[in-house]
Amino acid sequence: MTDVAVEVQGAVKAFGQGGAALRALDGVSVAIRKGEFFTLLGPSGCGKTTLLRLIAGFETPTEGRILLDGQDITDLPPNRRPVNTVFQSYALFPHLTVAQNVAFGLEMLGRPRAEVAARTERMIALVRLEALAGRRIAQMSGGQQQRVALARALAPQPKVLLLDEPLSALDLKLRKEMQIELKRLQHETGITFVFVTHDQEEALTMSDRIAVMAAGGIRQIGAPREIYTRPADRFVAGFIGESNFLPATIEGGRATLAAGVTVEVEDAGPRAGAVTLAVRPEQVRVVPADEPGALAASVRDLVYFGTDTNCHLTLPDGTEVVARIQSRPSGEPGLAPGDRVGLRLAPGAARILAD
């Protein structure tokens, strides 16, 4: 028995005809495993929501197939697919109570009254809204409404739950709380979650695996740690978190920066010539300017983030580098614009990027 819940094979989605057609998806293939929290991550217009809509059945691919549990569902209408969708707008009935909203889908499926009641109670408990079961949706906060939408979508026990940026309307603190709740719900139900977002932190926090998308295609699929520490190309390195891009020359398994400083790289292999190295800001250490072997730099700006301060620096050749340093208890970084400093890269921090 296959462990793949959803498989997309060569999906193309074109809007319009002829030379003016817009290819929102361009030959996308991906296999989503059963019981995993899988995230489609990318900027606006990359095709992530279009891919979600193909899985849901709201759009039909121009080319390619959609399989669920190995069965071709490409031409199956949405109401006949064992999937449910939580939309960004929640799409709840404001005049109905929490319990009535959760029960609605089960009633439309013709489930027995006793099953509807029991399942509704179970779902409301799962999202921790027992005390609000009789409250109308119009009287609830955004976070509470989001929980109701999740309970309603989970009630019919779909094989796959599709989530189209459901946290984007929430404030920052509530969004972080709901990230934890979503992961808890996915773990407790064991249902495959396919989550769409443009928020890198959301993706890294909740996902078992992430598909990074751009321009209608998938650039990299992997676990959050793999995506962050081993980006496949410059787009992924720049989109997931922050990265410094340093021009260098490879020879003999070592990389020499434009300033003449040599750094070791793990994935040099037999290659030689000009490359671009990616280094995360937290892997850049600021040291005294006269420290032997350090890379010379000058402080251009300091940006305070509370726990951390981003130190924006300029190398002698004009290359800009960001170093993330832990903020002091006083809040003062101990540096000022114009200061001359040295930089060191953590061992193994520099990675060669594909073109």
C-alpha cells in the first residue's frame, strides 16, 4: 500500500489561450505523503494557490494528473473528493452558532443525527471551544472563527485538509499561537495537511516538508532544516530567511573571496572558477578589525529587533553583508555606523549556490 496521499503529475495550468496564455503552473510534479504537514511556500503569483485549487478540484489542469491514494481524481468534481478546504476568509455562516456551523457539512452529507451530534461535539472539543458552542459566529474573534472553520473542515474526516493562507488575517501574536494549534491538530488527527503560505516563518515552524515555489514551478522540496541550511539555489537562499551572497573563486576545494580571504566550503567537489557563496547572518561573527585572518569591513547601519540586532556592513569591494548579533541587556550593540571591524564566518557556514 502506497504511503503517498496526493500525487501531482506534470501539472500545467494555463489561463487564456494562444500566445497570451498565462502559465500559472508549468509542469509541476510532487508527491505528498500520508499524515504529513506539507507546505507550499512562495511569493505572490508563484502558483501555490493554483496548485492547491487543482487538488481541491476548483480548477482543472490544462495538462497532467492529480491522484489521491493512487486513484486519478483529475476530473472528479470538488464535492466528490475526500478533501476539505479552509479558506483565508473562513466562509462561516455568521447567523449560526459554533455547533451549527461545525455540523453543517455533516448534515449536507446526510449523516445520521446521532453521528452529527457526536462528531460535532468531538470537533468542538478538539479546537477547545466547548464553552462557546452556542455562541453565534458574529460574536466571535478572528482567532475563534478560525478554530471553528478548522473544526467544520475536519468534521467529515477528510483524507486531506487543504489550508489556503488561513492565518494571514490574524495579528502576529495570535498567528504564532495558531501555528502551534494547527500542528497539534494535524498530529492528533493524523490527517494530511497541505498548507499554502508566503510566510517563511510559518512554513519553518509547522511543516514536515516544504515545497518552495517560484514562477509556476517547484525550486526545492525538503524538511525545514534542509531547506534552510542547504538551499538549492539563490532564489531559495534569498526567500527562506536572510542570506549574504558573496562572490568567490573556487580552487582546490577552497573558496577565495574578492578581498583575498580564503574560506572552506563543504560542497566544492571538483569544481573550479567563479561561484556565489551563501552565508546566513547568524553565521557571521563580528570581531576586532585587527584580528589576524579576519575579513575587513565597516559598519553601515544597525537595526534593532529586540533579542537580536542586524549589523549591516560593507566590505572593501562594496559587497554588503549582514551579521546578526545578540542584543545586550542594555539594548546597545556596542557598535556604531562608521566603525571598522573584522568578520569571521562560522565553520561550514558558506555554501556554494547553483546558478
